[in-house]
Amino acid sequence: MARWEKSDVIAAVSAACAIFVFGLGVWQYRSSENWKRSEFVAAQIKEFNSDTINHAVLLMMDYDPVRVELFSDRDKLDKRYVDVNFKMLVKAISQEREFTDDEFQIKIYFEHFLTALSRFNYFLTSGAIEPKELCVDFDYPIGIMTGTVRDMIRKNTGGDIEPFTKAVNDYLRRWQYTDIISFEQKIQRARD
């Protein structure tokens, strides 16, 4: 067996220390990147949820009727809010002409909501966010839009979301919102 020189031992210990420090650095870097990613995801979801228009659309999708602020620019407080029922929401999304002021504003809000969802599809496509990270916040609203929660809603409320689901589906196809369709599919696959 060969005898190690003092310089060989020092070199071996130095190499082992260098490998350990390098490994520790890689671990810290990955840990830091995961933390930054988590912060990014949380910030995006917080921004989406704090948007008053997105919040109003989520309320319109989930409650029938619901009082939402559709006209924040009006001077009188009582003129800002509108009681939106499910039928009005479906009509606003379904038609392209002859709107009441309320229906037109609902349509504008819905388009804003879709644009916000499109951003999340971009993040999913680029790999900045994983679909599982969005399931908690988007599974139910996407379920309303696609109809996957139809039986649950019918059982719990007696209401039927099929007209809304059909209106959304027709709207997305008519205006070629392929990124929203892709977003819905990614969320559904992540949930399953």
C-alpha cells in the first residue's frame, strides 16, 4: 500500500472540502430559487384575487343573485352597484349586440377576467408556475366555467350552471381564446 505524502493528504482534504462547499452552494441556490418561485406564485395569485374586477366576476359566477360594483366611476354610491343574476351574466356573455348598460359592463368585466386568466396560462406554458400550484385557487371557478362542478352545484343549491358553461364555451371558441381553453385543460389535468 502506498504511503500518502502530507501534501497528498492536504490536497485530498481540500478537494473534499471544495466538493462539500460546492454541493452546499448548489443546495442553497436551489432552495433560494424554490423560495423565489413560491413568492412569485403567491404574488401572482394575490394580484389576481385583489383585482376588484376579477373578484366581481368570481362573485357573479358563484352567486345568484349578487350585488357587485359595476360602475365605480359613478358619483352616487347607489348607482355604482347592480344586482346581477345568473341569467343576466349568461346573456352578457352570449350575445354580441344590443346590450343594456349593465350587460355591456358585465361583458367588459368578463373579458378582463379572461385576460387575467390568460396571464396564468402564459406562466404555465413558460414553466414559471406548475398547474398544481394553481388548483387551490382556480379549480372551482374553472369547474364552473367548464361545468365539471355542475352536479355539486345542483345538489347544493338547486341551480344549474349549464347555460353559463355553454355561454362561456361558445364565447371562448367564437373569440378564439385558445389560451383560456388551454389553461382550463391544464388545471383539470392537474386536479385529476
